[in-house]
Amino acid sequence: MDQYSADLAHTTHGDTSSHPDTLNVPVHGTRPDHGFDVSPWELRWRGFDIDTIGRTEALFALSNGHIGLRGTFEEGEPVDVPGTYLNGFYELRDLPYAESGYGYPESGQTVVNVTDGKIIRLLVEDEPMDLRYGSTVEHERVLDFKTGTLKRETLWTSPTGRTVRIRSERLVSFTKRTVAAIRYEVEPVGEDMKLVLQSDLLANEPIGGPGGKSAADDPRLAAALDKPLVADLADCEDYSAVLVHHTRRSALTVAAAMDHELELPATGDTSIRADGDLARLTVAATVPQGSKIVLTKFLGYGWSARRSVPALRAQVDAALAMARETGWDALKAEQVAYLEEFWADADIEIDGDSEMQQALRFSLFHILQAGARGQSRAIPAKGLTGPGYDGHTFWDTETFVLPMLTYTVPAAAGEELRWRHGTMDKAKARAAELGASGAMFPWRSINGDECSGYWPAGTAGVHVSADIANATARYIRATGDEAFEIECGVELLVEIARFFTGLGHHDANGKFRIDGITGPDEYTAIVNNNLFTNLAAQQALRDAVASAGRHPSVARDLGVTAAETAHWTACADDMTVGYDESLGVHQQSESFTLLDRWDFDRSRGRYPLLLNYPYYDLYRKQVVKQADLVFAMYLFGQHFTAEQKLKNFDYYYPITVRDSSLSACCEAVTAAEVGYLDLAYDLMSESVFTDLHDLHSNVSSGLHIAALAGAWTDCVAGFGGMRDFGGDITFAPQLPRQLTYMSFRMTIGESRIVVAITADSATYRLMSGPTIELAHHGERFVLGDVAVRKPISQPLPRQAPAAPAGCEPYRRSL
């Protein structure tokens, strides 16, 4: 996801309104050396290259959904973006407009790089350890998907000729959400040495990597914040210290604390200080060769909009006490146990492409990190891996990320939806401000307030509310979480239904219309009857009726009447679905197929289009930024025949330029369904390798979480053919020729299943829970204690349509 269309074209608004994923570079077929060893359960990088540190900081980021630590070096430098993030912690900034207008948001929100506790500086005989100087003899870093840790080993010779071996391992705890920890060891090589360690808490650290880029140079980066944290408290004692700060405008308070365990081969000198923005433990010792100094650093983080400085200080003190009592070894053992359970429920295994296998597990691991312990917080578009998109969440969360979490880590999906429900008052106030009823959820936000200053691809993207409703209904069906439905789900669905029935209207022909909106395709803005939006709203209306019917007392408390639900049903039944009879294809939006065709030969090599052509031109032509109608055929496929899906795909794929990282995974699913398996595999590859191969040249600002979630979608919904229409779980598996085997796991209610696919058969197994009714290529069966094996017929080969010139997918099928 690279949400940066509107920022680029409308930087005077100080906003990056358009959806994630805009600064795409053309994706070509050749694959360079990407620097990683290919291994199924880890990501290993050998050697040091100053030009790659921004990229590896994001790829090696650790998070649990509450705390995020970028993969920066413990020594503090060299660094590109030092990032330490707490989910939901932000500062306000002005949104300047060249010309203001009623309903324009007045302020934006930007994620804050909070107090950095990753830093452990090393001096070797008074020479600072810095990989830019001296000689790096050996250097490797490993992100381990089974332990959830980032490991590092470096053999470094200082400019004065002294050699040390450094080993470190860090984790952000999945089981103790406020805790992170680092184990740091230094071993002299060849001689006794005087070593000094400086373990820091550092607030307001300088931002800006070796390239010296700023948001003024690259609008994909976050808005610059000049020393956003104001000091409230600094204290230290023994080996521990705490700093508490607050933000000037958002009035949020953050506390960070550190404590240490120290192993020395002999006596050493220690001191600690804390003042303002810096707390530092200093350890000085003479370490004999063959021995080592080991520092274990425990970190505790907390923030609040309400609690006092003493209360937050007490919170992080308690986190440190818990971490110390648990100890490094037990923290790591808990991490391993947590991940064993996750992989048992969520792993995807393939044979035939070892690099793809690694990339799939990398993707699943980072989705878990983004959402595991958010606990009623949003899942940002970049997770907590970087400052891109200013730390905002978009529709991507509910539409791309939550499907995976719903069927693998359902508790995490429920927590994110509880966050949405917690912003209901803001969504209702926004709807009222714009003259609408019900709840209008923001296009982009951190706390629930609208932060998009660009109307056509921001405020007009009303499908975000329907996406939230669809995710809510999917979660309720898949989990049977009645408590959530009563507490949150009914109200979410009811207020979103009220929004869409008030937004649309019945025309003279009795059809229900939704006009003046923007669908997923931001190159076709402010249109009437965008098909994706209409179908999403239709489903939201029907789900609201069903939920109100299941819980009539809750509905009555919300003022729902029988007349109102009857009106919702009528609006859904009468929903406009545009279709071009002459071409035999659906209309992406009203009269879309009557627009002039875009000249793709003219734009070859000039992508993304929004950087090279005015929106005035794009809006008037048949050119699609990202999958829109094609995506609708996956999410709402019950409304299309097989023939319609094929004809629609053949029409829209050749005019879709994929100037968004959200597009490839959607197109891959539908390509697989209509029989273009080679193309589906290429499109899946483009989604899966978006970050590992830095296909959009912006990984340094953070990972594309929705594109990573697309890896799961392409396996399960694409080649597994899984669909969930109204709670009816069906599969239509088929493998591309590049793979000989694929298996994936899902949780449906209390049933945990595994689906294993080969070229000629699929085997369904129930791992635990009650029997469950499923379907395989239309044939229904009950899955119980005995595995069920079903044959797969080979599809007829089909020649896929060509992509627009210069927009070919990331080819691995060759």
C-alpha cells in the first residue's frame, strides 16, 4: 500500500489523502539480487551496505501491535529513520489549504517517534563502534519467524586495529505488550580491551538518514515534527531510569523506562543519569580476551491521553518489574510458544518456489506483528514499521488485513473492530457535519478524526464505511462472537446502514443510487454508482437488517424500527448495478465505458500516471489506478456469473496500471478464478515481494501491510478458491504450474481446518473443534474426524489479456 497519490499532486494541502500506494515505479520482469539468503523460517542479511539501511530498518522491524521498533543498529548510527512507535500516539499538525471550504478537516495527525530505548552505544578503547568506519569483517542480521527476535552478529575492527565480536538479540513481547528487551554481548578478539557501553533512553532524536531526505523532498515521508516531545519527568536509580514526556498539541503523555542486568568478567565502573530528553547507564570495564560483557536491557512503554505523569511512571515501573521477574530466557521462551500457536493456526506451506515460501512467512509474521496486541487500536497502513502515511489507518485494514486475521487470529480482528466502534461518536459527528445521517468513518486517521484534506480521493471515498460494515459482519459470522455483536457489531452495522440510505436515493425508475463518490479507483473520481461501493453498501444494508433481527432489544435501544429495516431492505434490493449491454461488461461506474480510452503507448515509461499527468486528464479517461470492479468480483462474487467475471476481467485488466500496491493481490484472486493461473502467479508475486524486493522504492518509510496481507489472500482465496458468502465457506482450489503443493490453515468458529492442495486433488482435515460443512468446487461435504480428499480437474489453458504497456506484472512464471 503506498498511499501517496494525492500528496504528490496536491502537496499544497499538506496531506497525503489518496489511498496507500501511489508512488509505484514500473515493475519489470527481471529480478536483481535482493540481498537475502533464501530460508523458509528466517530473513538473513549478510554484509553491510550503507545504501540499504533504510530498507533493512523496515524489513527487520519488530512489533506487537502496541510497540514498534525499527531494525536500527543498537549503536544508534548509522541510521536512516530511528523509529520507535506506540500505536495511537500522535501529534497534531495544521492542514493548510490554498482555499478553504466547509467541511475540510482543520488538522492532521502524525505518528511520533517516541523515546528510543534501542540504543546501546559501544566504545572500544575510546573509539565509537560505527560500521561506517574501521573494517566490518563479518556482519549478518536475522529476523527469525519462529522466535520472533532480531539477531545480529558483527566482527568489527576499529580504525586503530582493535577487533570485537558483537552479538545482539532483541524482541518485542507478544505476551507482555508493554515490554521489549535486548540482549547485547561484546567479546574482545586477540587482546584484552577497555570497553564502554552507554545504554540510552533518548527523546526527540534527530530524524533524517544518510540521504538527507525530508518530507519536502519526498511526500511519501511523514510530516516533519520538530522536537514534538516536551519533558515532564526524568529519574534514575541503580541500573534503571524513566523519562516521561507529553506532546504540545495532542496533549498525549508517554513514559519510557529501562532497567538492566549486567554480566562482567571482572569488576567494572557503572553510573547512571537522567535529565530532560536523555537517560544513560554507562558501564566501563576491562574485558580479557576470551571473555565478554553481556548487557540485558528491559524496556517498558506506556502512553495515555488521560492518566497523570505519576500514573504513567507507575505503569512502566510495573512493566519493568514484570520483565525483570520474567527474565530474558523466559521472555524468549514465551515468544517462541506464542509463535508456535500462531503458526499452527496460520502457516502456509508451498513446494516449488523456496523464495516464495520465505516471502509468505515473512508476510504472515509482519501481519501478526501489526495486529497481535493492538487491543482496541487501529492497524496503521505501515503497521509500526515506519512513519509512512503519517501512521494513519485506511480502508486497507478492514478490507485486506482483517480477512486474514479473522480466520487465523480472530481476537486481533475483534480488537481492531472494537477500536472502530470506539470512534463511533467521531464518525457520527463527521456525518452530521457533512449533512449526512448515521456514521461516516474517516478516509484516513489515527484517532478516528478525518485527516484527509483532499476531497475527491479522501472524503468522497465513502466505501470505507461499507468496508468496515463488511468486516464487522464477516467477523461475526466467522467467529460467532455474540458478545462483540451485542456490544459493538449491531451499532456499527445500524449506523453505517443509516449513512448509506441517507447518502443515496431512489430515482424516477425506482433504482437506488449513490452519486458523487469515489471508489477504489482514484483515477476515476466523483462518480455516480461506483459498482464496488454500491455492492459493498448493499451488503452492509442486508447485514444490518440481519444483525438487528438477531438482537431486537439492542436494535430498539438504537431506535431501529420495522419501517427502517424495511427501508434498508428496499434500498439493497433496488441497488443500481451498472451494465453495458453492448459490450457485455459491468460498468465500473456510471457511463465509465463511454469515456475516451487512455493512450497507453503515450504513457509508457511515465508511471505512476499521477506524477506525469493532471488528474483533470485522468478523470476523463478509461484508465484504472487499482483494481476496482475486478476487486468487487472477488468480494461480492455471488452477484456475477462465471462468464461475466471472465469478460469483466478481460476488459478491465488491460486498462489497469496498478499505480498502487493494493492492486496486484486483488487481480491475482480473480485471475486465478477465471483460469489465468500463470498471470495469477505473477500478480501474487508482485504483491508478496512488494517489500522484500522493494518494488516501489519506498520500503524505507515502512512496510506495505495490506500488500503483505495480500499474500494470504492470494493463497487462500486465489489458489485455494475460498469464499465466504453469508457464512457459507466454499473452496475451489487449483495450483499454478509453478507449485507442486500448497497448504493453508483456517479457524472457522470453533473449527480449525487444514486444506492441502496438489495438482490433482485437495485434502481437507479437521484439526480440532466440531464438524463443519464445506464445499469443494460446488460439491458439499461434512468435514469430521476423517480427512476428505477431493479431485481437482485441470482447467483449460487460457491466454490472459495483456497489461497496459509498461505495466507488466512482476514475472516469476517465466
